Amino acid sequence: MASDIHAVENYFEIDITGLLNRADTLSVDLYIRLGGHFTKICNKNEKIDVPRFANYFKKGVKTLFIHNSEKHSYYFASHQFIQGLISKPEIVSQESLRAITELAEQAYNDLRTEKLFDKDMLEKAFNVTSNCLRQLSADPKAIRHIIGLCRVDNYLGMHSVATAVVANILAQAIESTQEPFLHQLTLACLFHDVGLGKLPVEISDPIRNLTGDEFTSMKQHLEHGESLLKAEPGFEARILTAITQHHENFDGSGYPLGLKGEDISQMGRLLALADNFSALNTSRGPSPRLASGNEALKMIKDEAERFDPKLINALFYASGKKAS
């Protein structure tokens, strides 16, 4: 097959392990990277050849690539798959692993192609997030909470993963890298919006402008999220506190309690800033993201009073810029 020699930025990276337990057909062409060359190894609409991919994996190939021109086709096929899981009474672990792997890949590639954050910091943050997701894939009930956010499109699922990655970048920048803390922070980020799944689907649609009454209802997702998770194993009080605080603002203008400054937990402050950055910067299905990475930084800087100033400095540091 012919080689396609393009810059790596023109390609979307996927984890080969996500193909090892599938028996369906491909929705896109697949490429392998050999040196600086991208070579097509599978055509769209071909049935997935699991033994072939398993052989690649045994030889040390961990990632394959999709051309960016087919990214939306891949997103659409992923959303259809996840939509199918939402309606299933039971989800097996292989399905959970595929769903969270695809959401993670989409979130990571959005951040990678931006070239905003330090490459090593981004990779470390993604690895922490991916490891946490792999552990969760053995718990279909937990994964159902995350994929349940993808009722309209994959945005809220991708946003939750991207929030975890950005929060882990911030944690590196402030040198809060103890493993137990990072694991709890990652869980808080991944599940911070699960309460939206208890609200009418039109309220959780990220593209709609909410009415006043709908916004009041939307605020209840904090309470719903805490209620859903407090009975789940592994969700300590520290995690639940961060989830209920992720709309609190450093200047006291947030909700639900109007907490101010360090009355908001450190994890809550990290989650709040990561959530805001990700909400601006994550792809929204067929609609464009609200802001590029640099535009999101500017918008956050313009509302700096809402966030912990140390964390704003950390966000700009991780992007190689100065906040002032």
C-alpha cells in the first residue's frame, strides 16, 4: 500500500488495544507510522482483523493513526457505539474498555494537536488519566455514569476526560504529584458532571442556551452527582467535596454555597479551573469548540478573580506563558 508522508499533526492517534476485542468493520482508514512515514494498513469498511492487530501489538506497536480529515467520521462512529451502550441493560468489560478508550483518545488528541501544553507534562497527565480509566473499565456501573453523559454527543464524556488531563497538568505545575492525591483528583474530574445524567436531556445539551429556569435546574447536577456517587466504593469524602465545589469561585461568586478563597478545597479549586478551561476548549461534536487553547487562556485571564491565582500561574506556566 502507498505511503502517505505528512506531518504528524495531520494524524489522530488511537490505542491499538482498542481494536483487539472487536469484530465490526472500520469506519475510517488506518495508518501505521514507520519512521517519518505514515503507511495505510487498512481501508474503511474492512472488517477488523484482530489477529493481525494482535501481531502488531506483540511486535511493540502501541498506536495507530487516522488522518484528521476522517476525524469526525471516527467521532460519529464512536458516538453511535456509545449510544448503543447507553440503552443496553448490561455492559461487559470489553465494551466499557472500548468506550472509555475512544473518549480518552479523542480528548487527548484535541489537547495534543493544540500544542499548548508542555509535551512531557501532557503525556504524564494523560497516562495518569488513562490508568485510572482502565481500572474503572472493570466496573461497568461506574463507566455507565460516564458514558451516560454522551446522550447528545460525546462532548460531555470527552470534556470529563479532558478536565482530568488538564487538572493533572496543573497538579504537576504546583508539584502536588503524590499518587493517592492524583488518583482522587482524576476520579473527581472524571465524575464531576455525572449528575447531569439525572436531568432532562435538553438541559445537558452543551450547545443550547438555557432559560433561567433551566439554569436553576442545571445547578442541581451537583447534588445529583453527590447522591449518585456517595454509595459507590472508592469515592471518599474528599472527592465528593471537590465535585460539589467545582462551580464555586475564588471570589465567592459561585454556587451552591458561595464559598470563597481557601474555604474551597485545593482539589475543588483545581477541578474548577480545569473544568472551565476544558469547557471552552473541548470539541463539541459537529459544532466548533468555543475557544482555541490560547483564546481559552485569555478568557480565563480576563476572569482571573474567579480562580485561585496560584493555579492561574500554574496554567500559564504549563503552557509556556506568563499570566501577567
